[in-house]
Amino acid sequence: VLTPNIPEAESLTQMNIRSVAAMKKAAAVIFDLGVKNVVIKGGHLPGRKSSGSTDVLYDGKEFYEFSADWIETKNTHGTGCTYASALAAGLAQGKNIFQAVEQAKRMVTQAIGQSLCLGHGHGPVNVPVNETSPNECLDGLQMAMNILTATRCGQLIPEVQSNLVYAEAGAETESQVAGFPGRMIRFRDGVRVLANPEFGASQHIAHIVLAVLKHDSSHRSVMNIKYSEKIIDVCRRIGFAVESFDRADEPAENKNKDGFSLEWGVNSVLLRTRMIPDIIYDRGGWGKEPMVRVLGRNPVEVVHKVLTILKHL
């Protein structure tokens, strides 16, 4: 497999590459030189800042596109090496070329997103490493829940109840996000859980934390609490970064996909703000309860924010 960027592909083909269509033509030309697979990386393509970065794979039969949001940073040293290494590792693991390129694209995007500003010029990308064991996630949730159940926080629990989740580092699926089975329920003026935390126990809140992880790998915990104007006012008064989305703006094709509304809402906020707020809320919609989501790096941090809100109500 050959993985040229745009300038390299132009040198190999003597073409001017200014579009995805031109990338495909160039990939076909390079394929005819004798390689089995060609991946042209689109990080240098004009217009990438608005449309995102798109890579093109050609296997001699079909063209495949792999796209990701553009990340504005000068710290891109090592992107090519990271991409090629991740692709080679995927092939060594037995993945097919499509799966290996998908893995490489995802990994290099994460590495750019958490790149480091070191020295002069272009700083290095920072390859994500899963440093969290499953037990650490479960123990962290249990510790946070012990703190929460010792308080009278029942007034913060919404009609649909709450959940508190904690994702493994680099999580990509619901099965890598731990939460409480049956959610957290209001009992008198407090909160109770029905069972110990488990992986795959949450769907809706898991979608939120997975969406956050695509933008910032350090924020891996979320809890939903009741919405009210008073709660939002308190959040702003105590200095929390507060952002929101409007369900009325959601594309129609998203609304019938269970859980995807939340992913869309969170993505719309993070793409607009380019930062991770403490609070993301919405005022609900048809059949949807208004909700506040509290974000943090770990469950104890999230619970601390929740109890800070409670203290100031």
C-alpha cells in the first residue's frame, strides 16, 4: 500500500490535485504503476478547513472516502509516520485494507486533536494510548456514586432518571463505556442505583461521552441532571462554561435514529465552540424532556460539579 499526501501524489502523477475527484484520478494513475492499494491523504487539499480532511483509498476496483473534521493547529509533526504505522499495524492484526485505513484515519485524527505545542515551529502529534483498565472505570464510578448517594440530591434527578458514565481511554463503542444498569433513580430526597456499574449499561449518555471523545480524549465522564432555568442561572453564576443546542435545528434524518439526536447535539456544540464546556443543555422537544449534561474528566469531577450546583440552588 502506498500512502502519498497531495504534493507527493502530484509529483508521482504530474497532475494538479485540487478536489476529491482529482484525488481519485491520481489514485488510479498511481495504482497502474504497480501497487496493490493507494491511499491519497487529503490534508493539503484546498478548502479542507471548511469541508474537512478527506482521504481516498483505491484498491483497483472501488474508491473509498474517509473524512474527518478539520482540526486547526500548527502541531502536525509526525502525522505521516503515525498514519503509516497505524495502517501497517492494522494489516498486521489481520484487518482488511478498508478497516486498516479507517483505523489509521481515526488514530491520526485523535493524535492531531491532542497534539503538543513543544519547542519552535510545528509541534508533535500525540498518539492516544489506552491507559485505563476496565476496573479503574468501574471503581471510579463506584467511588463517585458513594459520594452522590450520601447527599440529598434528589431534586436534580429528571423524570427519565439519570445516569453517570465513564469511558475507557480511546473508547469508540457503547461497550467501552461503563454506567449504572437501570439508571440512577430518585428515592425520597436522595438517589439510588439498582446495581453496580457495568460496561454497556448506558445507551443515551454513552452516545454523549463518545461524541465528546471525538473532540477531546481527556473528558470521559458525563452525568445528566434535571433542567430548569434556575439551574442554568446557577451554573453561569458559579462560573461554569455553559453551552446549549436546539433540537429544532436537528436534521430530519437524524430524529428517527435512537440516541443519535444527542450525538448530533453535542457535536454541533463542540464544533461551534471548539472547547469542552462544563454544561451542555437543551430545552427539549416533541416527546423529549429538557435536560442538562454535566461533563468532566472523570466521575468524581462530574459529581463534584453536580454537588456544586446543588449547593448554590
